[in-house]
Amino acid sequence: MEREPEEAPYSQGAREDIPFMEQLRRYQTAGVEITLKDASLPLEDIAKICAVREKGAYMCDFVADDENYIVRMNFDDIRPDEEAGADPEENEIPKG
């Protein structure tokens, strides 16, 4: 599939600061699936959980297709539950 540059959520040379939620919306609009710990949740929930960091510290893993286009962004918890100061059961992300 060939994509036009204006479909990209941002250009590589861009220096503007874009709020996190807007970045997620742009990726989603471009057709990128966005998940948290492999669970599909509303974007607002993903943004809130990642920003507040009450349930861990998150790092985005970009998944590309065979043509190196981003097709999925998954936010993974990078801190063990003990370091995050959370009960492992409280750290569960609801399946939505």
C-alpha cells in the first residue's frame, strides 16, 4: 500500500510540541492500532493511564508492516509491579 506524506501523523523534521492525546489521535486517524498491554481500550483511557503512571511506567512499542509503515503502537509496562508501588492485581488493565 502506498501512502502519501500528509497521511503521516507528523513529519520527521517537525519540531512542534504536540500534546500526547493529539499524537495518539493522529496515529489512529492514519490507521494505526493503539493498545495498552495488548488490550484495546478507548484512546482517552490509554492516554490517561500513561500520563498519570499510577499503574506503572509505560513505553511505546511501534510495530511495522513489511513495508516499514507503523501499523500498531502498544504501550507496555516497563516497571515491575513491586517498583511501581502497586498491588499486581490492581495493575490489571481492564479488557475493553
